[in-house]
Amino acid sequence: MAIAQAVLIVASLYVFLEGWRRDIRVPLSFWGDSLFYLMQAKSTIDNGWWWFNPLLGAPFGLDERAFPANGNLDQAIVWIVSLPIGNALTSVNVAWIVMVVLSGLAATWCLRALHVTPVSSFVAGTLFALTPYALYKNLGHFGMVIYLVPFVCTAALQLVSGRLPERGYLKGAGLVLTIGCALLSFNYVYYPFFGCFFICVAGLIGFVTYRQWRIVRATILLLTVLVGCTFVNLAPSLYSWRMHGQPIVLLEKTPAQAEIFGLKIRTLVSPVLPHEFPPFRKWTEAEVKAHFPLETENTWSRLGVVGTVGFLGLLGILMVPAAADRIPSGGTLVGGSRLTIAGLLLATVGGFGSLLSLLVTSDIRAYSRICPFLEFFALVAIAIVIDSFFRNRKTRLVASIVVLAVGLADQRGAAVQMNWEYPKSAAELATLTTFVRTLEDRMPDRAMVLQLPFRLYMDEWDNPRMPSFEHFKLSLVSDKLRWSYPAFSNQQLRWQMAAAAIAPKQLPNQLAHDGFSAIVIDRNGYRDNGAAIIADIRATVSDGGIIAQTDRYIAFDIRALASALGAAAPRLPIGPEVATASMRACGAEPLMAIDQIGANDGGVAGRAIRVNHGGDLRIRGWSVDRVHDSAAAGVDISVDEVPFPSIYGWDRVDVADYFKHPSYRYSGFVAEIPRDRLPKGKHKLSIRVAASNRDCYYESAPIRVMVD
């Protein structure tokens, strides 16, 4: 039956994704966050593992451990799949399909462990594999694949219903569930977090209901496995932070984001977008026209029609628990209803997740990602009801086929977006490949290429023509070159900011002196389609330096300029430097704004700020030299009259647009004040902005900061 289910899932994906018109070498998604996950997978395939990629982040390389999206098990699957395939983009597509199949097989096995019949398990497991959430996420959130979720959900259902495996969780089927929990912890931290939550709730309810100490022991065991393996999984990132410091580009998460990315019951039970069934289509069209607030990735946390029926049924059982008494597995249904309501209370907008984010940690913010856990509970309910109401084998088979057909027809719409994107992705990939192959033919192996415009990794201002992570596209089809994007480590970021401060006409000389061989300009990153920057680079390099170009990209060979500055010329600095040292005060306040101080977002001027002493204090904002109508020469943060350097020159196209002044674009800054320099108590903080001519500095009014 496992082979039949795998074939059915693959066949369904073939139909959903219109496989007859696809080239498997074209990524299922080729924009936004999918580019990050494609980069991570290509790092695994090209370098043996994803932790460090010497071909990105030139001239230093990319330490990927510093961003704790540690999908180690996912990457192991990618690596295994790549062995016979080779091509990175194809391998990621195939790996995702493998994971979808594994989701179905895992869910079916877990349903059998809950004493569901084979045919009902087959149906529910198949629908779980192809849940709208999984199809919506696809490569865009590759780290959110759901093939291990059923194991922790099954263990939670057993604990909450008091029906533990006879041999415990260290032997037989129970050991499989324990291993599943362990493996879940070797992927992105969200699912282990939700797993711990459901195990805690299930263990508490199970013990209070049944007064069995074995439930407590099992709960402690599973929590130990989840927490311990999660720590092991995150250890490489923690080590990287300890050795090199936490990258300053990592955005400080705030408690308010728990509601921005919280779960919404409305979207959970709403039809799949888009939908072919006319009443559902009208429903979704009305939903779009309503312009509900806080519509983020929670929009894609949808259960589908079958899952919604199961979800509503579980809520009904919570209200009328006696209804489960007539069902053989009624205890599992009651337990599922309790876990479902617990999940809703945690994850919904304004729920307990917001309190956790406010009082404990704001690192977990996207509570809508609890969706596959609720989906599994809902499908368990559907499977149990099929078994209970259709006890005759033939009628159960007919009912199962009907449920499967309805579910697949309904959930198919979640894959439509991938089909809409395919023609554009295929055409773009072909053009990119030709451009990069031309570049690689003209450059020596491992030649360094600077990518313009300068983009700040993890904090890129979206340009409709150049969304986040677009610079990854060139490296995804490259095998021989080293690319400057992304600037992730603090060392690389300081180097990039120093390069961004150089006048464009002088930039090629400095880059060639620093060992770079080429400059590639993405015209989509500029309001004028790159006309000004191309003219400046061309004035230095000459037309003969153009080695490849398309409507979007143009590449310049700068190797001939390597000796233009002379051997004694300094290289670009990578260390922190106080910008206003030895400068006099200008006697005026700067044009600036602070966006964030620690966990405090915006509007900080004129009021006292309270921050926690538990870590370094991060400050973000922007500032310009209004007197000289330009970006500043640098920014320092003064704490009790002691200046601390910032990294200045972040892309703030919003500032340039607001003031209608293009020279204000690279005016953002970020700084970290070490916690040992901020003892508990009152402090005065101000922003010192170096004038563009470096003659003096402007200083903001002091901000009162209380460190608790």
C-alpha cells in the first residue's frame, strides 16, 4: 500500500503542477524566500554541506551557520537526491517531491498507530501530504516541509487520550515516534517549538484526566528529546555567534510581530485560493475585497474543505463531548479537540503566543505555522469518523474514495500559483544561464564578481522590479565564479559599506586593487534602469570592458585596472571605526530618525526607553547631511558621551523617495552597543552624524534609556 500511495501522491503532483508542460530543471518557485532556500541547497550540493559557501559573500565567503535556519535533515535529503542528479535546481525540485511523498507515508503510518483502518489512513495520509499549506509553502518556505509533523502529533494524541504504546516510547512503534520527534528537531526551530507545546499540553491533560505517572514519564522523555536535539541542531549557529559575533543584519524581532504573523481562524477555514467551485470562488473574492488587516503569510494557512470539516467537528466535540462516546476511538477525538483548541489559543492573533512573545521571547513570531499540526488533528478526526460510520468494508471504501476525490479536487488550487509562475521562471532561467556561462567563459575560475546595486542581506527594501534575494539568481546558475552577495558577516558588511561609500567612477579601480575581476549591474535595482551607474563605470572601464549583457544585466571586466591605484594603496577597511573621532560639533541637530532601539519600534524620540540588560543593544535608523544635500560620512552612537561606531550606508530607498533626493538612498545605519558597556541604570544616548565633508558632526537631542 505504501508504494501505491507514493505513486498516487506523485501522480497528483504531476496533475496539480501540469507536469506535461514543465521542465524539471526549472525551480517550482524562483523568487523571494525560495531563492534563499535554493542557495542553501546549492551550497550543500556544491560544497558537501551548507554551513560555509566560499563562492558567496566575496571576498570572505558566506558563513551560513550564522542564520539559524538549520534544516539539517532537509539538507541531508537534498544531498542524497543530488547524488544521481547533479544539477542543484533539479535536485531541490525532486527533494521537495520526495518530502511530500514522505509526508503522506509518515501520516499514514501514524494514523495506523492510532488504530485507524488502512483505507481511512491511506486517504487521510494522502490529503495530509497534499495539504494546501504544504503546496503554498513549496520552495518559498522549503524549511517548513511537514513530513515529520505527524510523529509528534501522534505522540501528543496518545498522551492526551491516555492510550500510550504498550511498550512505551523506547521500543517498537513508540520508539519510531520518539525517533520522529528527534528528527523533527533537526530542522527549522518552529516545528520543534510547536511539538514541545503540544506534548506539554497533552501530558498535562492526560495526567490530570487519567492520573497515570507513565504519562508524566513519557512527556518528560519526549520533551527531553525535542529540546535536546533542537539544541544540538542549533549548536553550529551558537558556535558561529560565539566565534564571530551575531550578524548585525539579523533583524531584531519584536513582540508585535506575533500578531502580524499570527494565525487567523477565518483563513484557516476559508476555501483554497484560487477555487474553481463558484460559491467558494465568490467567497474568496469577497475575502480579497474586504482588505482584512494583517494579511501576511497567515493567508496561506488553510486547511482545505476536508480538513475544515474535521476541524469544525473537533470544535463541536469540545462543546458536546458526549458525542464521542458512541465512537470506538472517541477518546482520541476528545483529545484531538483539546489539542486543537489549545493550538488556537496559542497561535491565533491576540492569543497566548503574543504573551509569550511579549514576556518570554519574540524569536518565535510566525504562529500561523502551527497549521499542519491542526491539519493532522483534523484529518485524524475525518479518518476516525469514516471508520465509525462506515463499518462495512465496501461502504467504507466508497466513502473513502469520495472523501479523497473531494479533497484532491479542492486542494489542487493551492498549486496554481506555481503554474502561473512557471513560464516567467523558465524564460528567466534560460537568459540567466546564457549570461552567466558567457561570463564564466571570459573569467578565470574563482574570479570575484561585485554585484550592484549594493543590497543588504535580510534587510532589503523591496523594489517591485528587484525583490529580496534577487542577487542570488546569478549564483544559482554559476559553477566557477565567486559572487559578492550576500554581505552577511559583520566583516563582509563593513567591507560592503566601505565600497558603497566610494564614488562610482573610482569604484572599479578600488575593486580591482582588492582582487575583483568583474562588476555586474542589475538594471532592475535602479530607478533610472542603471543609466547613471553604468555611465560612471563605463567612463572608467571603457566600452571594451563590457563582456556580457542582457536587457537586465551588464558585466564589466575590470582586471586591467588592478595596478591603477599602485601597490601601496590601502584596501577597503573591514574593522569598525568611529566616524566622528577628532571632529568638532557642528552645533545643530541632524536630519535623522531612529527606527528601533532593542525591542522598541519607532517613535522613540522624546520619551524614556526601557531595554533589557540580557544582551547587546541594537539601534537602527537613518540619517543624512541635509546641509550638503547628501548622505552623511558616517554615524556614531554616543552613550554617556562615549562614541560607538555604526555600520552606515544601508539601502533606504524609502528615505530617498520620501525626500525625493536620490543621494539619500544609502543613509541607513545600524549599531550594537555591547551589554558590558551598558550597566543597569539610567543612560543618555544620542546620534552623532558626520558631515559629508568630514568637517564636523551633528548631534541629536539625548534619548533617555533605562537598562533593567
